[in-house]
Amino acid sequence: MKSRPPVPFLPLPAAECAARAQGQAPSVRRRLAAFLYEGMLLFGVLFVSGMIFGPLMNQRHALVHRSGLMATAFLVMALYFIWFWTHGGQTLAMRAWHLRVVSFDGSTLGPRQALMRYVAAWLWFMPIFVGAWLLGWHQSKWVYGAILGWIAVYALLSWLHPQRQFLHDVLCKTRLIDTRT
């Protein structure tokens, strides 16, 4: 079996990005695959940030300085996403799955729009976190099951949008486009 030579990364011209921003979003399957891959990459990023946070804060137990660790993780992820979205519109996972985030007109996101998208993207998780807290759920199987169910519902909600965009993209006036040529 012959393997094909790797395709070099060629950025899309601005006019092509603008045209693709007006079309259909990439398939939900590809976007969820990138979502899972992003989670694996973020595990490594957050592991390193936790390894730096622990000794700096003299953290000897996971519950000591837990709020500070969660705030640090939130900020590290914000920096990760905002940096990549404002510098080419693609995280590492998005590049692997040939996805790019652009403004509704096809331009690259500015820092404010990237920050808004990062905060709005927490819609993937926050309704379940708040619901679990309000219901007093302490068993992880309930929370994990609810998270998986909500992710499926949230992804399927994109079928209600004419361009199949996710709710956080609609709210922030951003679009996910396919970068395959």
C-alpha cells in the first residue's frame, strides 16, 4: 500500500474564508472528534500547569488551594484558546481535523471576540455543573452521565441552526469552517 506524501499546510485566502463562513459548518462528527482530541491535548497542558502550581503554592493535598488551582486551569485554558484563535484561528486539534474558527465575515478573531467565544463555549459544561451542584449530586457516575448526555444534546442543537453552527458560535458571531482544499 502506497502512502501519500503529507499535504503542506497552506492557509486559505481571506476571500475563501469569507465564502466558507457563509456556508454549512463541518459535520458534527468531525467537530466532536476535534473536541475529544482537544481534551487529550488540554490534559497535557493542564498537567504541566498543575505541576507548576503545586510547588509554587506548596500544595500537599488536592483539596488544598483547590479554588486557586481551578482558577489557574481556567486562565491557562483561556490563554491557550485565545492565543490560537487569534493567531490563525486553529488550535492543534482543529488543525489536525482541518477546522478553523473565523468571524461571521471570514476574518480572524480579535482578542475580545476570542475571549467571548471561550466564555460562551463553557455552555458545553456549565449547565450540568450548576445543575449537579443545585441537586447535590456527589456521585461521579451521575455527573459524568449527565455531562455525556448534555454534550450530545448540545451538539444536536446545532441541527436547529440553518448553517449547523453551535450555540456559542452563534452567540459570538463566529463560524467554524472546513479548511480542506
